[in-house]
Amino acid sequence: MWEIEYYETAKGDVPVLDFLDSLSVKMRGKAVRDIVLLEKLGPRMTLPHSRCIENGIYELRVQVGGDTSRIFYFFFIGRKIILTNGFIKKTQKTPLGELKKARLYKTDYEGRHTR
């Protein structure tokens, strides 16, 4: 079993929780179920539920009907999965701003937790 952790900024904000709170009840429920599945499977979770985007950043793919959302995450020392941020998918391409945030959050987390 893996440990799920929500990335927290130095100021105490938790972007992925803010994102989850913004979702419809149905989408949030599906996202939570998929997070629990990710906790069980870790890196064995693959398409259609998860895929690597780049350099150790993965996306959890949550779909309810025609609506799609994504949650970025990465793996960390000690069987941890760090969830960083999420977005509602409206186009084929991943929004570069959201991916940039995930990169920034990963770098920040690793800098504060690697010694």
C-alpha cells in the first residue's frame, strides 16, 4: 500500500484539495475512488486511469460521463504519492499553466523534504 499526501505550499495552501472542493459531488466521488485505487496500486496503475506526463509527473484521469478532470501527482521516497493540483479537461492538450504548476510544486516539495 502507498501513502497519499496532498502537496502543501509554504503558505499552507493545498491546491489539490481546493480543486477537489470545486468539483461536482459526482465528479468528486469518482476522484476520491480513483485516489483510493491509486493508493492501492501505486505505479501499477496505468491507462486508462493514469499515465506519465513527463519527468516523474503523472496524471490521474477521472471521467464522469462526458466530463473529464485530471489530478497531477508524483512518487516520493518511502512509498509516498504526492498529489499536487488538478484541472477540468476542456481540450485535447494539457494546459501548460497547470503542468507548470505541477513542476513547480514537485520541485518545491522535493527541496523541502529531501535531506
